[in-house]
Amino acid sequence: MASKLKIYNTLTNKKEEFKPIDPAHITMYVCGPTVYDFAHVGNARPVVVFDTLARLLRHDFGKLTYARNITDIDDKIIEASQKSGEDISVITEKYARIYEEDVAALNADMPDIVPKATDYIEEMKSLISDLIEKDHAYEADGHVLFQVSTMQDYGGLSNRSVEDLLAGARVDVADYKREAPDFVLWKPSSDAQPGWDSPWGRGRPGWHTECSAMIEKNFGKTIDIHGGGQDLIFPHHENEIAQSKCSHGGANLANHWMHNGYLTVNGEKMSKSLGNFVTVHELLEEHGKNIGEAIRMCLLTAHYRQPVDFSSDGILQANKQLTKWYNLTQDVTATKPAEEILEALRNDLNTPKAIMELHQLAKDENRKGELLASAQLLGLLYRKFDSDLTVGVLEANAEYEAWLSEREEAKKNKDYATADKIRDRFKEHGITIKDTPDGPKLEFD
């Protein structure tokens, strides 16, 4: 039976039925990291969102080819290299490897294709040459720029018209531009910067150029789904569309565009510029790899198009709930995902509703196999149950950690009355301490 999947398409500003180009083979591309530093939890949200979507697509359609790129040439990477004195390749290889390890701890499967920008320089140059030949791009002072006014329907994704962009242009526009909205396809490189020979001189590609070239090389002109964070709608995704449509005779780059909302901290977008970010790597280093699954669940508790507020309490509660489900399913064989879960996910990936349905399944002794299969469709409950799962939660709450240290000190001093009081304090919070030869373990009631 055909899937009844409906998704919100940013291009049309409405929820619509997903109609694949080829129902036997779905294609999806998601913008990945620029590898010069650790990824913060906000960067992890599209990883979890589109990994969950990939699981649903594979369940419903069978074959999916999913690509998530790595940007390994960028001004931020060059700046990081200049500051650290490390070679660019050392920086990018290091952070690409760490990124893959960190997102794996979120139970995110590796995409089928992980294209690196520097492996597609020739394809980018070919795309740029084609745009020049078709009078959509021009060379100026070693730069090649896309002339936005040559595309009549530019701005369809972000609801910005060329006229509005021209009217709102600042006075101090780079003098090599014909018009303010024009964007860079190729830029010159100094001797100290990485660069490649080209018809326009030694240089490097613009950021937007990369994804268009990688999509065309791996998938052809049009894909089913293009995804990323909502901060990429303009200018990045808008400019991808412009390049690709103008090169491909007006063919859509993607038929469905999906964008996830921001991660917030106290209502503000999590970002490095605001200094309110925490990295996935830090959380995993501090609390153990198992905490990754709790992070994933936290990110699934809000609808992907809505903001989700990050807190250590949220991770604590997610970890507590996961432990209960692990206890319920530790001797269970997964059967098939429950129809209630599938219905929720097929309705624009409604993961909060799906999680609510998991809670209902957990109440039914006869549906534990469905509980396990449904949770696994969401990327949860994949590990063999281990009481160590709860260890990371100690560090997720400094107060609990202090209580445990206080109890260990009391036991060491043979002050068993105090140790018992602390045990009771944990009990009041729904936590039972189980003393083992390897130290105390926590079990949630």
C-alpha cells in the first residue's frame, strides 16, 4: 500500500502529499556541517530530524538514497587554520571524524553518501562555466558572480522578490558587483589561502555553489527532498535553487523542501555568536555516550518545524523515560511499528504525537513488541539493556552527583544513618540506588 506521507513544503508554504519522482527509489539531500569546530546541539537537530525521516521513508518506500554533505573549504576553516597553525586538511579531517562519532551517539545512521566539497571542485567549475555561458553569471576582478536579476522567479523559497532585494540594498556594496543581490560563485585565493586553478584565476568556490554541484553529480537535476535548518532558507537554499534552475533549463532542484526550527536556550536561538551553546561532544564527554540517546529523545519532543528549548532537566527526564522503556522491553522481540506511530509520523513527522503514543503502548502488556519496534523507528531503544544506561544521568544533574558523593563519604566513615537518609532522599525523587561491586547504580521507579 502506498504511503500516505504528508510533509510541509517550504516552497509552497503548505502541507502536501509527498509524491516521489520514483516511488521505488527516494532521493534526499540534507546540508551538513562546516568542519572547523565541534557541533553544538542546535547543529544536531537536523541530524536527528532527517535521520528519523529517513527511517520512515525506508519503512514506507523501501529504497532511499540519503546524502548529507561536509563543507571542508570555507572562510571559517581558513581562519581556524590561521589561528591554530594547523593545516586545513588536519582540521577538517579531525572535526569531520568527531562529528560522525558524535552524531552516531545520537543513534543517527550514516547517510548513504557523504560528499566532501573539495572532491567536487571540477563539477563546481563546470556549473559556473555553464551559468556564464547562459548569461546568468559574470566575471569581475577574479570573482564570478550570479546575477540575481537574470532569474525572473528568484526568491520563491524565502518569499523575497528581486525588486525588494534591490530596493533594500545597502550603499556599500562590493564594487565588483553589478547589483547588490548578486552572490559569489567563485572567489580569488591569496598564496596563503587554499585554491584551485580555474578559467577565472586561482581561487575557491562560493559556499552555495557546493551543494548544487554535489546534488547534480550524485542525483541528477532534481531530487525528492532537500532539507536543512530554517536559517539556511535564505540565502543558501535560495541561491542553490537559482544556480541549479538556471543551469538546468528551469528544472526544480528539489520538489519538496523541509526545514527544521531552531534549538533555543531560555527562548533564544542557540548559536556560537550568542555564546549560549553547548556542544554534543562536551555532553558526551561529560556524561558518557549513552546520554546521546536522551539528547535524541529531547530533540524529538517538539515538532521539527517548531523551536525546542534545551535544558539539562530535559535530558534527565528523557533518560529516565528511556530507562523505563528499556526495562519494559529488555526481553522482548520487536514486531512491527504500531499504526498509531506510523500515522503520527506520516502527518508531517509529528514526533511529539508519536512519543505520546509510545507512552500509551507502554501501558499495554500485550503490545511490548510494537513498543520496541515503534521506538526503534524513532531511533530509540537500540542498545542491549544495561543498568549503566543511567550512570550518565548523575552528571546531568549536579545536585544528584553531590548527593551521591555525600553518601559515599558517609559510608566510608561508617555513618550508615546519613547514608540511609540520602538513599531515602533519592527515593523521594523516584530513584532507587542499587549498590554493586562496580559502584552505585541508579534505577528509576
